[in-house]
Amino acid sequence: MSDLASQAQQIAQFLKTLTAEDRFRLKYRITAGAGAADPDGFEQRDIYVELAGPDAPLLTARGGEVLRALEHMAAQILRLDPAEHDRVSFDALGFKAERAAEIKAMADQGVRQVTSTGRPYSFPPMSSRERRMLHLVLKEQEDLRTESSGEGPRRFVVLYPKNARNTVRAEAIGKAFRRR
């Protein structure tokens, strides 16, 4: 992204429109550049928007659906390439930090499950950002690997033992032959 100050100003204008005439009762703070960096390193953000106010809970409802929509609209306003959409991040009420902690806990549960059973573990469907976060958390597990599966809003992450691919295929083939 180039000219972060100009892009931050475009986002400020967008938010000013949203909050005009009490459409949304929100206050916002926009940080651009090095100060916008994600302390956990999950997002590669250049612009970070923190939202607060009486209507902030509306943004975090339904798994942060409105936050994601605001991020998407901001990326469209800035005409970002889809690969750069993560460069703009919106948050309200510490939602993203809380969600990151939940994802880390889910990752720990998945690791315990795969380690104890030797079988793949499927996580629930998540947004692309959350799947990326999960892949990054699980990357540290040298004896396990991850893959995304499914399509659209039903896309999810599967955690496998490192060498499970042939085993899983062999089990599936074995089941198919037993049915005949």
C-alpha cells in the first residue's frame, strides 16, 4: 500500500459518513504505518481502525460480521487487490484479541485430539483471516500439518498427523472396497 496518510483519510471520510446524523453512534481512531502493526503478528496490517461507542456491540455480533463487512468496504474504497485486504483491520471492544485467544484454545484442543487419536481433526468454518490465524498457530507443530477444505462460508481447517495423507486415503479406499 502506498500513501498511507491519504488512505487513512479516505477511511476516515467513509466512517464520518457512517456516523453522520447518528446512523451509528461510534467513535473511531485510525492508526497507519508502524503503529498499526498487529502485536500477535497474525495480520499484516498497515491501517488499524479501533471503534468504540454505544453501537460497538452491533459490530461484534454474529462473530464480527459487521467488522468484516466494514473491512471489506474499506478495501473496496481503497481499491486494494484481494491479496492486500488484510492490510486494513477494524476492531471493536477488543473483539479480535478475544477471538485470537479463542482460536489459540481451539488449536490446542485440536492438537490434543490428533495427538491422542492419530486421526484428522476438523475445525468449524471460519473466515479467511481466522483460517490463516489458525494455520499460523498450528505451523509450530512439527508433527502435524493443516489444510483448508470446503468452499465459501463453509470453508474450514483440517489438522492432520504429518504423514496422514496416505493413511487417510488408504482408510477411505478400504471403506469403499468393504462396501462392495
